[in-house]
Amino acid sequence: PDMYPGNCWAFRGSQGYLVVRLSMKIYPTAFTMEHIPKTLSPTGNITSAPRNFSVYGLDHEYQEEGTLLGQYVYDEGGEPLQMFPVMV
């Protein structure tokens, strides 16, 4: 609901995944990722921000392999909210 530390989808360790189930089929053109800015971080850094990430499209939640829509890099030195266009 906001950009304060702790109000997030946190992952344990250096890897994780998230599945978002939608009510209908869509054809995305871009994705956004947002992380707290360094100024709001208690430690003054945002090393916990996802760096390299991939986005896959699935026809259903039990599909074993999805369609790769893009591979991206979150820029820790950039804006907190970053947009990434679909590459495929």
C-alpha cells in the first residue's frame, strides 16, 4: 500500500518467484517494478532490491514452462519505480 520498509513481497535468500493470477487473459506491453528509495532505507542502501529478473507468461497457474517475455535489470541507482517493456 505504500513505500515504507517491510510493506513488500519479501523473498528469503537470493532467488524467488511470484505468480500473479489474473481474471482474464491479457497481452502485456510493459512491467513495472518498484523498490524503496535509498532515502527511506534504514541502512541507507537498497542491496535487497531485485537486480536481475525474468518475466514469463503462463496460460494457467499449473503450466510448467511459460513463455519468456523478457529479462531485465533493476537499476539501484535509478528511480524507485522503473518500467520495462515486453521484449517478445
